[in-house]
Amino acid sequence: MDDHDHRSEDGSETADTGPEDERTDRTKESLLEDEADDAERGREGIRDRQEQGKARADHGTRSPDGRDAVGAHGDSGHEDGGHGGHGDHGGGMHAGHETMFRRRFFVSVLLSIPVLLYSETLQDWLGFSMPAFPGSEWLTPVFAVIVFAYGGVPFLRMAVPELRDRAPGMMTLISMAITVAFVYSLASLVVPTEAAFFWELVTLIDIMLLGHWIEMRSVRRASSALDELAKLMPDTAERITDDGETEAVPASELEEGDLVLVRPGASVPADGVVEDGESDVNESMITGESTPVSKGPDDEVIGGTVNGDGSLRVRISATGEKTTLAGIMRLVEEAQGSESRTQALADRAAGWLFYVALGAAVVTAIAWTIATGFDSAVIERVVTVLVIACPHALGLAIPLVVAINTSLAARNGMLVRDRIAMEQARTLDTVVFDKTGTLTEGEQGVVDIATVDGVSEAEALELAAAVEGDSEHMIARAIREAADERGVSRWTASDFQALKGKGVRATVDGERVYVGGPNLLSELEGDVPAALERFADRAGENAQTVVYVIREGEQIAAFALADVIREESYRVVDALHELGLEVAMLTGDSEDVARAVAADLGIDTVFAEVLPEDKDEKITELQEGGKTVAMVGDGVNDAPALTRADIGIAIGSGTDVAVQSADIILVKNNPMDAVRLVKLSRASYRKMQQNLVWAAGYNVFALPLAAGVLAPIGILLSPAVGALLMSLSTVIVAINAQFLRRTDLSVPSLSGVTAPREPQPAD
């Protein structure tokens, strides 16, 4: 928002210009997740979410729509649909899945004990024997069948959508492994084979259930942001009645215009404006800033924040879905619902591995048949290849990193609407900043005035203040404040008109008066008086903005306004340069002002005197030069540029977080978080790469060993050992993802500049 170039100021440029959230194909996700998504979309009100969060905390098995995840779905919940890539990470949904998999794991382990104890193979290996009794030979197959039916069949159900959509994935791999082992073992009861796989079958199922349990618990813990946000809202509020008394009412019943009393230490029940009282309010849960913010009359407060030592009377301005907290929750939901490109790659990798396993099994069968002839040993090798082919860790590799990434970003004031944008931040070449309010404080003041002969400064201020009487533009406020400070009375203006990107026009005392910047002079094509031209040159050298007053076509005065560069802007530019990024600035201010600010900050590229509708063209210009560009702006008249950029980053106060044109919202009005965004993106991508290697890499060794490549030297890999390797891979992936929480998001401080706020850890 620079110069006088956002005078549309009617909100027209805040229209829905943001990109639609990209969604990858979700056909592989479970039916339970689809039902939960439908229920989630149908629910309204932040109070519903609060109640759901409490229900989940109390019972653990509640699905997002409030029903028991087991009872509502016949104890199969998650089992009746595909597991896919776990694209959605709702805490309640995964809490229900976690409970189900935990229960099935422990029951299956207990049922597996007789299978393991009466397995001849294990008895031979470990040198023990179990007492025989009539029918004891059937203990192993009977209990193995029960384990398969109770712990294994759910995986088969989850594979059905994948097969139906001809998109094999993780559940298909698991189902193939346990089905092959089950069928082979049953066949061994009637057809002589070297050995049955009953004990390998039950251990494989147990390990798969354990892996799913670990995954659901990890993801549920990492994606608990919505529940935590919901808990911020108080249950009740103290509404002040017409007679001045207070009454306790459910916070959900508050309406816009209600006056409420917020006592010391209480939470603000909804967004509002302070009418009476002074206090410090803790907004850290919303903005990430640990320092309490002083609030007094006419100051805005955010629902869910915690009042300090003073009492406040707050007039409610927004409730339910209109509140800032609800907007943040929607953004978190969108982030948790969007699927990353790397996750899509992991899903495809599972499908590829399915076909690789089939191909490897065919090659193994042919090779062993040629070498030794077709017998039960060949079938055993083929079964082993198919059983160990599924790296369950692949399903955990990306979702867990993304969930922790989202939580860590939110804790540090970054709300991710599009995960693809978060991933792409690591590839940025150039970061473009809007100047005013982003790199500068955005609060301008009149520091000097020049007039032509015959016009006094008071008269110039009278005219300008009259024209700017109803505008909320920062320059208009600065002019009005200057007039008030000098005790200048205001005339009444009529026929007001905003000239987009140029200034304003109105009629004052029967005369047509214009107020605007350099673009206004170009429009009116008038000659600048020598005195005003010298004044403008001097102001430009001092990085000051010049606004002209034109009466009936005659330029009569010029105001110089100054905007202070934010202290953190120096660190931002320096830190981005250290990360190897170029920094550009986009502004509607004059060339002189822009160059002065850029030189002071060390900015590489400057676009000055740019109209709002032309800002996106400058982004395109950089992109055509082969740059991957992020645009950091306020999301109002910067919306086209935010949308055009590869990554749109909206920066603003807590009440402006729901900027629809941006991919990522920085809750605090702090450009420093753009640096943290890049650092977090790079760290997250490294973890994704590492996890993919750990998740799928073991197959490079396991499949050849299972196929019998080292059989000539006596090394053969059994299905059970393969399953143990797979389980180890899952554990390593889960632990490695947790290390993302230790990412250093601090930014180096510069000499003489206040150190940045310490970054916050993930939940």
C-alpha cells in the first residue's frame, strides 16, 4: 500500500482473487475419512469444534462428527476404505483410528502367542518344546486364521478402493503380503511344503498393526492444532445488560453488538472493540508474540486471547465463523487437507513398488525354476518376495513431516493454506516485498510543507484535509492529523471521487481540488512550479513521499511525508541474502523515495511508481526471467501480485489473517517470518527426502535377498526378518520426522538492531 495508489479503498481489490486450493486425487483415501470430511464441511460454528475437541480429549475414540469411530462403522472404521496417503490429518479422525489399531494390535499379539510357541521353526531355532495334547497341532493354524480375520482383514478392506480405482498403493501392498502368506500357509496343510508361514503371517500382521498405531498416534499428536485452537475459546461470557448488570451466557449465544465484561485473567469470548477499561492482553496463542499487548478504548481484541490484570468492556464485532480464531482454524484445516507434491510422489511410489514386487516375484520364480526346478522352495521364495515388498513407513514418511511442519509454522505465526507453496518456498530465487507497511512502519506523517506565493500553509492544509476528510488512507490520516495538530479548521467537501492509483478529487467551496502523488501530475499534465519542484527533489533525497495539492488546475502546495523503515527489515534483507535469495521491492512511491529506501536496506531490484493493477506485471517480468518469485504484501491491493507470484505471502495483524489471495499468511505484521518460512521449507524438504530414503531404501537390499541372490553363500531372507526390517524402517522414519521440531528458525541480528523474537517449538 504505497503512495496514494490504493484508493479503490472500497474493497474491490480484495475480491476473491486467490487461487483455488489444489487437490490431488483422493480416490485412495478411506471411506471413513470421506465421511469425516463430509461431516466436517457440514458443521458450522467454532463452538462445535470446541465441543468436538473436548469429546476427543475425554474419550479418544470419537470421530470428527462426534460419533464413536468404532461403533459408527462396525469396528472397522478406518478399515472400510482405502488408507491411501493419509491426506487428511484431523486430530479426532486419527484419534479414532489410533484407538482401533491399538486395540487390534494388542488382541492380535495375544492371539499370536500360541502360534509362536507351537511353531516348529521357532522351537528348533530357540531350542525349546511345548507340551503336546490332542489337537495341539491345530493351535498354530487356528489362531493364525483368527489373527488374519481380526487383524488382517481390515487391511484387505482398505485395499478395495485402491483396486477398484486401479490405483494400487500402500494398502494393496500390505494386503498382497498378508494374503499370499495366508493362502500359502493354508495350502501347506493339504499340500506338502517345506514350511508353513503361519508364524511369519501373524508377526507380519502384528507389525503392520503396530506400524499403523504408531503412525496414527504420531500424526494425531502432530496435527492437534485445531483442538488446541478450539480450547482457547471460553465456554461462557459475562454479557452486560441494558440496566448495567452482568449475566452469564454461553459464549455461543453472543451476537454482534453485545457488550461483555472481560475480567482479569479471563479469555475474550469473541472478537470485539474495547469500549472501556485498560489492560494488557496476551495474544501469543494467536500471533505468536510473547509480549502482552496494551489495550484501551477503541482497540480491537481477538476472541480466545487472555486478558491481563485490568477489566475490559468489549463490544462484540464478530462471532462464530466470522471471528479471527475461526478464520485461523479454517486455514489450518485447509493446510491439513491439502496434499503435497511429495506426498503424491510417495503415493505413486507405493503403486510402483506394487508392480516392482510382482515383477520381482515373476523373475524369482523363473530364475529358481531354471536353477533348481519347480518345487515348494520356489513358491517359498516367491512368497517371501511378495511378503516383504511393502514398506509401511512409506505411508508415514511424508504425512508426519507435513503435520509437524504445519504445527511448527503455526506456532511461529505462519499459517499455511497451501502445502505445495510451503514446499516450493525452498526453491525461491527472489522475494518481492511491498514497501509501505511491510518494510516500513506504514505510519506516515507530514514533516514539511511548501506552498506557492499567495497560499499559506494553513490554507493548503485546510483544502487537503477537507478533500481527505472521509478517507482512511494513511496519507489522508497524516494530513488530517497535521491539520488537527496546527488547529486548522476543515472546510466541507462534496463530489468526492477516488482516482485509482493517482489520488482523490473533491469540490471545496465551489472549487475543484485534487490531492495526490506524482502519478496525479502525469494525469493532469500541469507544470510544477519551481519552488515545489525543488521541494520535491529535496524530499526525494530524504526518502520522503511528496503529495501535491492542485486547485482549479493550479499546483499550490506540496506535502512531504516520511515513513520509517522497520528495524527488522534490515535483518530480513540480510538474512535472505545469506540464504542466497535476491530481494526486490515493489512500490507506488516515486523513484527517488524507492531508491533511497532500497539503498538503505541493500535491496537488489526496485520497481517504483507502480499502479496496483500493474504490480502483477512486475511479478510476471521476474518470472519470465527464470525466477521463482514470492510476493510479500498486505493482501489488499496487492492481491493480483500475490496471486501471480509462485508463492503469495500475506502479512498483517491477527484480524487480517484470512487473506484469500495468499498461499501463506504471516499472522504477525513482521517480514522476518518470510525468512523463517524459507528456512522451515528447506528443513522440511530435507526431512521428506530422508524419510523417503529410509522408507523405501531397504527394499534395495531386502528384495534381492528375499529373491535369493545370496543363496549360493547360504543367505536367505525370511518373511519375518523382512517384516522386522520394515518395522525398523517405520520407527526410524517416525523418529527422524520428530527432529524437524529442532529446526533453528532464528534470524541473525545486526549490530545496533533489536534481536528477533525466539522461534517457538512445534506442539
